[in-house]
Amino acid sequence: MKKQLCAIAAFWHREYGRFVGITALAFLALTVLAYIVGRLVPNVPVTIIRTFNESIADAGISFSALALFGNNLRAMVMTVLYGFIPFLYLPALSLGLNAAIIGMLAALIDGQWLLLLAGLVPHGIFEVPALLLSLAAGLCLCRNINRYIRCNEKGMMKPLLLDLLRVVGLLVVPLLALAAVMEAYVTPLAMQLFM
């Protein structure tokens, strides 16, 4: 286990940390931008949140810890796998969508900041880092796929895929497990305090 964590640290310093930093800054900027747009055009957050709620209802997502973990894990893995499609940087779409939902939700709550924090923080302290790590992994994968296609560098993909697998398996999955437990059991109780 220690060897695997050392490999993640080396990958982080070599190139992955840069992607995480850029992803975190972009996520923050897009969240603030979505909040501003939501405050300036109040119909937009109502429409976006309604559409989001309808998609959750249509998907039949259960709010048990196991179902939340499974849904979030599937979403995070897909975000990484989008990186296999060269030149399009599709993980950026997931980044924008998640940032927009949070920003629009903040614009919609009309000053009930404690309720928003109670609804986001208990599980978000685990889920948002997992999301950012997955988004960064997808973007890193796409960049390296592009480099492989352009330069035809032999032997670069196997170590990269192994590093990304370590990130998902040793960082993202445990964070998602904690987030699912918190979202199923703690977040509803925290929200009841401010309703």
C-alpha cells in the first residue's frame, strides 16, 4: 500500500497535480459564474434545477448509501473514461455541469446559506475532491492520448493508465464511499436543523 501511495505522489508531482489545480480553479470559477448568472437571470436556475431533479427522478436513483456510492462511482469512472476520446477534452463538460448545478442552486436558495451548507458540506467535503480528482484524471488522460497520437511515443500509455487506476482505486473510491455514507445518513439530518 505504501508503495502505491508513493507512486501516486510521484505521479502527482510529475504531472497530475497540475491537472488537479487547474480543474479546481476552473470548478470554482464556473461555480461563481453560474451563481452570478443565476442571480441576474432568476429563471435559469429554476429551469436547470428542475431539469436536474427530473433527471434524477427518471433515473430512479435511490438515496441509500450503496446506491449513492454506485451512481457516483459510475459517474466518476465515466468522467475518466471520456478522456480516451482524443482532442475533445470531454471531462470538461462534466466539470461545467457540476459547477453549474452548485452555482445555480446557490443562486436559487435566496440567502439560506446555512441550509445550502448543511446540504452540501457533510458529503461534499468528500465528494467534491473525488469529483475533481476524476475530472483531472480524465483531462490528463485526454492530454496524454493527444500526445500519443501526435508524437507516437511508445511505452507511455501503460504507466499512465496504471497511475490513473491507482488514483481512482486508492483516492476516488474511498472518498466516494465516505461521501455516500455522509449523504445518506448525515446530510439529511444536517439539513433538518435549518429547515
